[in-house]
Amino acid sequence: MNLRHLEYLLAVADTGSFSRAAERCHITQSALSRSIQTLEDDFGARLIDRMGKRNELTPFGQTVASRARRMVLDAVELKRSAQLLQDGYLGVIRIGLGAGPTALLMQPFLRYMACMHPGVQVSLESGPPELQTRRLRERGFDALVVDLRSVTPADDLLIEDLGQMRGGFICRVGHPLTKFNTPITFAHLQRYPLASTSLNPELARLLITRYGPAADPQVAVTLRCNDINSLLHAVHGSDAVFLGLISPAREAIANGSLVELPITPALNEGARFAFVTLADRTEAPAMGIFRQFVAEHLHD
């Protein structure tokens, strides 16, 4: 038994197919079949039930695969640790970002790294939290910065609460709602397009509780996009109202092109972000740079 054979077993377990597993491992199907047979001979038990085109792990095979996955990942981390010990090597930063962190961190962090640490390889990607969590587990990302409420706690994840950032309603200066002499309610907002990112169920329930069934984001939001800067651009040039984090608009609010609307009752809620990594994963030295940057920039 060797580590490579275990990797081939995991490939079959993940794909359910000898042909797809062979393609993923860049070997022939016959070579993969021989490796699985060698493993079965070593254990003296069948690991995979071959049922036509379907290939499923036997109960014993599932036990072996579960322990093998940990062994394979440990081997990867051992190689990674050795690489990170090279003198002067800061490593690679691969980060998945949620919508809010994308708006607040992506551009300034890329600029900062290009100026201050040009030798570090940086990869930042935004996307839905479910996909990003899977990429993290597959070692496609080193860390995530996402909405805390979008991550399901698990033993293999380290979830660090980064605190809450304030949310609210934003429109352009000169918008008809800014000329009201009476308190602005959600009913007034409904006269105009509402722009927002995809909101998690918890925040959606809060909106419905505070403003009534008409505030259900599935009904109320007419402009939906996970790029906050694009939504704010639309708000700049129209009568649309943005629902979301105040912080990405702070510069535009400061220079007088956007304004926060005083809605009654106040939202008093926002996003709560988390720094998510894999337990027992060796961090690249450059991750300390990113952590410090997040601490300095991800706040109201």
C-alpha cells in the first residue's frame, strides 16, 4: 500500500467512475484498476462494488477512504510546510471573498500588494459562499472572508468572527425621497427600484419582521447583483435605492454624491463577517499580511 494508491481510491470515491477517476489522476483506466486491485489485495477485502457503470465504495471501503483522505491531506500539508520554510518565501495568497468583502477589500488589497509585496502571488475571487466553502475544502482557497451567517459550522473549519458592519438604505443626492418632510417608510421605498446583493435567510426574515411581508427580498429587490460597486453605480445614475452595507459607499457619501436615507423604523442591522480557514492547515507567511489588512479595512 502506498499514498498514490490511496489517492486513486479517493478519486474513484469522488467521481463514482473508473474512467473519470483515471482522467482526473492522469493515468490509464487499466493502471488505476490495477492500483485498486493492489489495495484490495493488501487489505484482503473488497473496497469497491462494481455494478455496471456504477462504482460505489463498500462499507469497508468507506472506512478506508475516510482515513485515507486525512492521510493524503496531511501529506500535502507536509510538502506545503517544507516549501514555506524556504528563506524569504512568503508564499501564495488565494482568498475567496463574499460580496461585502469584495467591495471593501479587493481593489485596495491588490493595489497594496502590488506596491508593498510585489513578489507574493495573490489570487482573489468572489462568488457564492457554498461554492467558496467547497473550494476551501478542496484546497483551492487558503481562506475565505464571507458573511458569518452563510457558513455552516463544521469540525474541519476555523471560523473567526470579524464583527458586524452597519447596513442601511442609500440613494443619490437629489433623489425624490431626500426631499420628504415626513418620516420615510419602507412603503415610500417601494415606489423606486431596490438594489441589493443576495441576502441570507436570516437577514431576509429580519426585513420582513421589521417592515412587513412587502420587504421580502425575493419580492422587493428588483436589481440583484453580488457586485456592490456595480449596484452603487446604478444608484448614482438613477432613482434606485441601495439596500446593504453603508461602508462601501462612505467615500461617495463623504463627497456628497450619495446619501443615507433615514428609514423609519431604522434597520439597525448589517453584515457580520468571518475569516474562515481549514483546521490544521499550514498558513503561508503572507497570510499574516492579509489578516492585518482585513483588520484595518473591514470596518465601518
